[in-house]
Amino acid sequence: MSKQYLTLHTIDNAHPTDIFALAPTKTALLSASGSSTIRIYATNAPDFPLTQKLEGAHKLGVHHLVTSKDGQRAASAGFEGKVKIWGVEGNQEKTESGTGGIWKAVGEISDSNKPGEIWAVALSADGAYLASTTYDGRINVWDLSAEGMPRIREYETKGSFGMCVDLSADGRFTASGHENGSVYVFNNDTGRMLHSLAGLVKPVRAVAFSPASKLLAAAGDARIIALYDVASGEQVANLSGHAGWVFSLGWSDTGEYLLSGSHDAKAKIWSIDTRTCVATHSHGDKPLWAVKWLPKTTRSEMFAVAGGTGAISFYREAAG
């Protein structure tokens, strides 16, 4: 069974260079690129206006940007090796700016300030914890609610560059994907590795827990998306169809669908129930670095995609 999504709006020249990351809240979409400015677009207005610029966020550009599920906190990782923590001032739903408040820097994390010492980042649902990867395989967890935002945990792996990381919505698990194809799941309660997952032998560029924290999706240069059962560590499915490296993964709010973006310039929507691709959309001829579902505030599902074209496109599910 296929699904149909319509192009709702495209913001051309949203950034002057490749857009590497998108991060949504209920009323806004934050975007980051190889340029130094994070841009914020309102998603509750028909023309998705630019409402704020975080100028000079990272002088060498931003490669990762994430938001907490509650929409109150964001974290950006720059090529210079620092992570900046952002907080929103104002009500998420009712401010006239349309973004649900004004974003301001509230802290900074740096681990020796070396490029690659902090690479991928993920935030817990409540924004209280940050997980980060390093070039030598360590996975660090930081307490953002404590004074000084200290590092409270360090998970050791086999030393391969940590290319991606995610925290489960229930806060129990951290997952990381690595350059050597390894995928690890850690138990945050015990501080121990829960699973070393098999199945991907090439660099893993994206990992994502399902909303219920039952499944983990992982993908990268193998061009397939592997689905794992978090409790058992068993690989339960392979989703194939992309013709290029897979850079980005995102689950719909209900966990029924998985969104993927690839070097082949295509975004695909996968049904978890049938394990099939139900929709494909092309975005020019440049890599799609970032794809994200927008939090569901109406009956229709919406998602955004961005990449090498410097544009952001929004899609809406067609009315049935």
C-alpha cells in the first residue's frame, strides 16, 4: 500500500551552503549548515517564515543539530569541536513570533576543543541529558541540568569513529553507530553495554530509536536500513531501496513509519508493519543530508528534507 505526500512549500536558499541538520519543535524548524548561522523557521505559518538567526553559532559551521522532544532545548555541534546548548524563552505555543519563543545560548560543552573530539549529539526527551560521540569511539553523556554541565558517563567501544548517536525516548538506552559498521546499545541504568549488534559491515551514519523505544533503526554506507529489537538485540528486518549512502533517519510520532534520506537525493517513507517503502520523493540531484518528521499537530503528517541544494522542502500527507 502506497502513501501520497504533496510538496507543501520549499524555502530556496535557506542556507548558502549544504544543510547538514534539521531539528523540529511543535512550532518551528531549526536548520544548520556549513555556514556559521543556525536559522529558525516557523512551521505554524503557511509560508514557513524565517523568524530568527543564531548568528556566529559556530565559526566553522555546524554538522549536527538536535532538539529535545519538549521543544525547550537544542544542541549544536560545530566543526571546531564545541557543542553549544540553546534554550527557548517564551511559551512554545502562543508567542507572536511563531517560533514559540526566542532561542538563546545557555551553555557550552567542549572536550579538549579538538575537532572530532565531539561529533554526533543527541538530547534526551526532557533536554536534561546530552549524548555525544568522539573520533576514537567513546560515547559520553553530559548532565545539562547540573551546574557546569558535567560529563557523568563514558561508554567505551572498540575505538572506531562514532558517526551517530541516539537516546531512547524513555531514557533507558543510548545507541551509537561507528565507521567500522558497529552498532552498540548501552543501558543507561546500569552503565553497561547491552548489545553489540551485527549486520552492517560499512560505516553507520544514522541510528534512531522508535518512539516506544522497542526498535532501533541503523543505516549508512551499506545502503540498507537495519531494524533491531532493542530488548533482544535481534535483527528483525532489512529495508532496501536506496541507491546511495543513507545519511538520516526519523520515526513518525506513532512509530508506524520510518523516514530516510540518502546520497541518492531521495527521501523514502517505510511502513514498519509491512517492511516496505510506501513513498519516495526526489530532492534535486544533490545529497539529502537531513530528513525529519514534524511533530503531529494536525491530522496530516508532515516532514521536511534538506541537503546539498541549500533548500528546505516541506511535505504533507495527501488527504485520503
